[in-house]
Amino acid sequence: MAISDRAKGSNARAVLTLKDLDDEFGSESGYRSAALRDINKRESVICKKCDLENKIPSLDLRSMHCKGCKSIIWLTADTFYHKVRLFRPRVVIMRWFEMGIIVSANQAAKLLTVSNDTVNLIYKQVGIVVSKLMLDNIVEEPSSNCVDIMDRRSIETPAREPAVAEEFEIQATMKKCLGQDANSDINDAIQLEEDEKIALDVLSEKMSFDQISELLKMEPSDLTRILMSLELKGLIKAMPGSKFIRNDLSVSAQSKTKPENKMSIATTFMYFVKDYFQGVSRKYLQLYVSLHWLSFDRIRWETKALRKACASHPHISYEETLSYVTPPIVKFIRERRVA
């Protein structure tokens, strides 16, 4: 398939930038040190085995021994870099995104000499982090506005059906649900764990993390996991100030987007996908919207901004990444127009 001029230019920039980054960081250990300094902002850490507080001697450590029980304390545990073997691909890809350099997973894998699966996982995990930061300047549109680029199959695609059949199933479910209690039926259609259902029932209005935690009598780490899962499924929305609100899918699904918004948001996004990726699966559509935001917003995504965002985000497991499904309503960021 022919490569677009935009993709050719971005590939050329990626090659030049990679050389500069290798000169800057020197080796894998240099990339690892930079990533660890992003996450090691604490002065001390509590040993989970003996509850002893240990001072962290150096910012670029991945692990250390507890002074009391001598067990290993992993400083990267439950962070974005949890069990990461190679730091260079992640740091390079994040710097590319911070510079608005977008390359296909195949091209990135060749340049970084890693597998396509490794790059795809990084892209999706970065996409998840960025999608959760879409709080301002948002336009919401039904995923059906992007059917023209849904030509990649996923595990959600019905057997022996074309890739776009995923979207048709979603639309059929939405039409059925909107004739009754939309939120209730859609939530039933999306498989939820029992603790997720309980948390969702509590969110009858906008509430803070602390308020939810107090009502549910739940550990912060468990609540964080549950809220993250509900947000990834499109059932709740994160608000400024660590507050959360339930998504009203019935209102969002029935809302009409003005033609000019379709042209400036969804259509622009689809041109982006066709230029750099040719097509995507419906399953990960929202995550490619995240990459689109990274491609044009140099104000929000300046140097090190993405690295900081990822460093402050909890660990995203392979299972969580695999189970991600774009909700029926997709969040887009309006491009800022410079006068």
C-alpha cells in the first residue's frame, strides 16, 4: 500500500530524532535511568513485608533491599513501567509523540528493532493514559461516524464477518437500548464485575474519589482499579479535581453533531488514520483518537509532558489492554486554531 506524504515526512523525522535521542541517552541504561527518575519522586518507600520505611538512596533505582527484612522492594511495582524489560522503545515512542511524530507500529518496530506486538502494546497503553486526560475542549460523537476507517479485525469482531461488523453490532445494541432504559440495558450489555456494578450504582451524581471511597468502604488501590475499568468501558467520566460522573449514554447517543463539527473532528481524524495507519479496528478506535491529539497539540504535549503523564499513571496490565473496547460515544479534542 502506498505511503502518504505525511507518513513519509514523519518517518524521516523519526529516523533523525532516534539518532539524536541515542546520542542524548547513550544506551539502554540511560533510557532506563531517565524513566525511573520520572517515577521516583518519593523520598522513601514502605516495605510491604515488614512495614519499615526505607529512604530511597537514588532516583534512578528500579529496586532496593529493605534495611529491615532484606527483601527486595520494587520501586516500579504498580507503575507504568511495571515489569518492563526494555525502556528505550517506550521513552523513544513517547518523545516522538511529544514532537508530533507519528509512525506506524510496523515502522516503529523496524527502527527500534523490537516486535510489532511490543510497539502495539506501548501505543495502546499510551493511548489509554492520554484518553483519560481528555477533559476539556471535547466533542463527543458516535463511533459510527468513523466506519470508513474500521477495516482491521479484532477479537471483538464477529466470526466470519468483516471488520466493520463490530460497529454494526454496537449500533444494533444501542437502538434496542434507547427504546427502553438506555443506561441500564447498555450497562447490562457490557460485562461488569460485581464490585464495578456497586461502584456504578453509587455514582448517581458527580462525586469525588474520597466520597466514593467513604461510601463503599474500599481500599484506595481497589477503588482506583474499579474506576479505571469503568472509565475504560465508557460508563463513567473523570472530571477535574479527581471527581467522577456517570456517563449518560442515552443522551450522548441521541445527540446530533453539527455537520461542521463532523468535518473538523471526525473527518480530520479519519484522514489522520488513513495517512499513518491506513485503517484501525473499532475496538481500539478511541486510542487512535488519543494519538491524533498527540499529533497536533504541541501546547499540551510539550517535551516530557507525556512521560510525566505516563509516570504518574498506575500500571496497565496486558489483560486490561486486551480487554479495552471503545465505548459507543467517542471523545475528540478540538484542534486549537492559532490566530
